Amino acid sequence: MPGPVYFVTDPDAPASVPDQVRAAVAAGVTIVQLRDKHASDAQMIAQARELQPITRASGARLVINDRIDVAVQVAADGLHVGQGDGDIAAIRARIGPDMLLGLSVETLAQLVAIPADTVDYLGVGPLRATATKPDAAQPLGFDGLARIIAATPLPCVAIGGVKPGDLAAIRQAGAAGVAVVSAISRAADMQAAARALIAEWSAA
């Protein structure tokens, strides 16, 4: 699982998505997820192809959120899906063995349903309520996060309302990293914000 800070793009931020990604990877972020719930598949493909030279030049991985066909068509480095996006074994079969596959998990019960050797990492959350995903499940808090992480051997990334100052507690909970949206995308200086998160994780 690359990098402790996982950046998820924000189509509604003041900065363009390519500028967000440029700032994040310049700061040392090594995994970027392209997420846009309202874009068409064609728009997502165009966005991914615009971002791939940026991520590849820095050695970062580009992960597509939800859109299985888009991930396959652009030969993305990874795909991240939620609980409602289909059978995870079928998704793994569709994308092949080499593409990174992440799955969002909100409860302990959801861990039990994951077939062996399908998923590479889990996005565990939401840590707290977040405006980025208003339909998210009940917040887990740090204790709930730690319970889920302790119950799986898979690397876990904390997501959902993660803020600067949280990273020591998240690392203590056993997470492999944090996924952030607005903590980078809405910062006045996105590159400095991303660099500060990486430094905070290293110091935790």
C-alpha cells in the first residue's frame, strides 16, 4: 500500500483537479484517487488521461473511484469501490490480478463478506461526519476505526473527515495511512498542506 497520505480529488474545489493533483504529488503524495460522482464515464476517462502523465511523472499511482469500466479502459493503477458497487470477486476478475483494488468498509460485518485474495487495501470510515459524502454511514470515531483495523490483516486507510492533528491517533489505531479530500483540495496552499500531512504522519 503506497504512501501514508492518499489524496482523493475534489471536483468542486476552487482549484482544478489537475492542479490539485500536481500540488499533491509535488508534496510527495504517492496515491491519488480520481473521484467525481457526477461526471459521465467519458468525462472520467478524459480526466484520467489528463492526470496519468502527472502521476506517472512523480511515480504516484492513479486510482479510479467506482467506475470499473473507466479503470479498465485507461489501464489505471487501481480501482476503489464501495459496498454497493457489485460483487468484489467479479470486480477482481474484471480488472485482472495486477490492478490495485480498494474497498470501502464501514462495519465489522462487512469484513467477513470479503472473499480471500480479492482486495489489496480497505478504506475504513467515516472517521467523523463529512460534507464530502453526506450519505456516509455513522461516524466510527477512533475507537471504531481501531476495532475494524484490528479485525483484518489488510492495510487500512482511514477516511471521512480526517483533519490535521488527527494523524497520531489514526496511526495509533493501526491504520496504514489516511485518505483526505478537503484537507488538501480546499487549503490555501495545497502543496504545503499535503507536505504538512506527510510530515505529521512521519512524526506520529
